[in-house]
Amino acid sequence: MIIFFLLPKIKMFIFLKKIYIIFNLLYLYAYLFLTPIFSYFIQNSNSMKNYFFINYGLMMNNTSKKINLYSNINCVTPHKINKEMNLLILNHTSILDNYVLSKILSDSKFSWNDIRSISRISNRSIQNTVLEEHGMFLVSSDLKTDTEKFETVWKKWEKSNDTIQILLFPEGTIFNDTTKNKEITKSQKYILKKILKIDNFENLLIPKIGAYNLIINKLKDQIKNIYDFSISYTDNNNKRIYNEEVILDHLAKNDLKIDVKINRYDVNQVIKDPYWLFKIWKDKDQWLNEVENEVETK
């Protein structure tokens, strides 16, 4: 009887916690999108923009603490990132990936101003404006256009005093029920079958190579290391979860575990293998399976 009496109250508590989490996330992103406006109306706008962006990183960490996200993160490998220009690559499951990365970078004494993300041009012009205002590199599907644009972007990065950390999600979009069923191209089939000896990835999308190659070819002498972040979201029974609404539901129920594995690679070794990124993705996919099956194997 007591359980039936408490059940509606528990559901209401979980619902209110979801609202609380969503409010904090929206508040943070509203702050991000307002920074160009602040810098536009205030003198010495570059300094002011940097100030707001530094505080965006601090707010992101504070938001993570408020919604009890940090308590769920388990980094299974040492995560000290060397204080030099690096390329950071991640699989993409949720917007929470950015919060996980923010914690790891802050532990390594980087500010959010050091981040230079590689993002797709979206159909939301405000989003594009904000990202470009903060020095991010927006790519299209036209390699020639992207190459020319990156020359301009790189000149700005080069003048910066920041310790630049280039952030790339090679999948190009979030893994969910819609994107995971995307049709595979002939070239992708060849790589899967002939190089990786698999039919497809189980937990990941096939990485896109264009932006990755552009960055590596241009900055192979500047980038010291590539850090590969593998991020897994599971429930307390180690069952993998994805889709933003499902992850939010588990976070609200205190039934979310986030495992992070970080591998470091020397750029000079990586550039010798044209299929390196795909091989890393195969390893990442296998690790995600291992995390999910951890309880069964004990």
C-alpha cells in the first residue's frame, strides 16, 4: 500500500527534476548565445567576448554540479591533457558530451576559450553567427570552400594567445534512433568490409573523413597529440542508453552512468595510416560493447 501511495509522488519528483535540468541547460545556452550581443555593444569587444566565453565554461561546470552530472562521470584512464595544441576527437551521443569534456579540460587547467570546435553549418543562422563569433570553424560539404575558409580561420587561431584545443566530432551528428539507420555509401561499405572486416558499427556512426583530413594535413606540424575520447552512457545495470530524452529521463532518476576512456596518439604515427580514424572507431565500438557487458562477464 505504501508503494502505491508514494508512486505518484515519485513520478512528480522525477518530472520536476527533469524541468529543473532542462531549465539549467537552457539558461546556459541562452548565456552562450547572448555573448556576441554583449561584445557588440561593449567597447573592447574581443576582451569582453573572451571574458564571457571563459565564464561560459565555468557556468557549464557549475550547471553540471547542479544537475548532479559530474557525480556520474567515471574516467577509466588518466585524463591529464598536455598543455599544447591538441586535436580532440569524440563520439557523439548527447549534448552532455560537451559537459563531460568541459570537466576533463578544466581538470587539465584549460579554459573554454582554448576550444576551437569544428561544426557543420546549420540551417539556424543565429547558431552559425555565435559559433563564428567565438572563432569556431564551420564546415560545409564542399571541400574546396572549406579549405579556403580554414585558411582564414587558421590565421585568426595563429594570432591567439590561447592554447588551442581543436574539438572534432567525426560522426558529424548525434547517434540516435534516426541517424543510426542512415544508408551506407559504397566507399563506406568498402572500408567496413575490406579494411575493418565488419558489416557496420553497433554503437557509432561512420566517421566523416573530410574535416579530419583537412585539419591533419594543414596542422600536422603544429598539433602535438590526438586525444580520442570514448564516452559511454549506461544505466545502473550497464545497459547502454542513447536518445536525448532517454538520457534525460535516466539522469532525472539517478540512473545514469558515464564512462570515459581517453587514448593519446602521436600525430606523426597517425598520418602514416589513411584508415586510422576508422580503425579507432572500430576499437571505440568494441569498448562500448565491453562497458555494456561488464556486469555479465563478472
